[in-house]
Amino acid sequence: MITRIHHVGLVVQDADEALKFWRDVIGLEVTDDRVIDDQGVRGVLLKIGNSEVELLEPTREDTGVARFLETRGEGMHHLCFESDDVAKELETAASKGIELIDQSPRPGLAGMIGFLHPKSNHGVLVEFATPIEGAH
Ligand code: CO
């Protein structure tokens, strides 16, 4: 079951530059900042209530996030819903004709995650996440 908007993902050229807005102007608190090597991104999480803003800075050229930045520029990247069962959300979406990016849940910045293809969702990249206990 989907329970809330967990985070909004934004693609940025340079997370340090973007923090000058999200942290220093808006005043959000940084709760995590790390490079995920296999995904080729630096992810920075900023807390707002029980939701987050997730900054994604590509660290390699050969990733989806890098291609997104190249073709569409900085800005909104995806919307993430928290769910207690990512596998079930993916399965339900697929059964209703939605194209999946992830056929099954995988580990991500927010916990176990899975993405739907934006082609099927009116241009919005949708993520489901089950936060891992003790993570965000
Ligand atoms: Co995300």
C-alpha cells in the first residue's frame, strides 16, 4: 500500500552548488550525502517534515541520470511513493499495462526501490520505495 510521498528527486549539475539553494536558502537539513558507485550518482538527501528532497548529481557519463541531465537539463527527475511492498506495486502496475524500468525491487538510496517508466505515466518517472529500518 502507498502511504505518502517519500521524496522528490531532482537532477543537478553540481550538488554543492545546489545545496547553496536547498540547504542555505530554503534551510533544509542534509541527512545523507554519498556516492552510489554502481548507479553513477552522488545522492544528497534533505529532510522536510517526514519527506525529503533528493539531489542527484551524475558521477559518470553512462547513466540514466547523466543522459537526463544532458537532454533535459537540471530540474525535476522523479516522484517517490513510500510503499510497504515495492514488489507488489510493480506487479500491480505491470498488470494494468504500465511499463516497468525495474522488474523487481533493488537497493537504492531510499531503501528497496523500483521505478515505472515515464512513457506510461504521462511523462513522470515514478519510484516506489520501502525504507530500510534505520535509513531514511
Ligand atoms: Co529517488
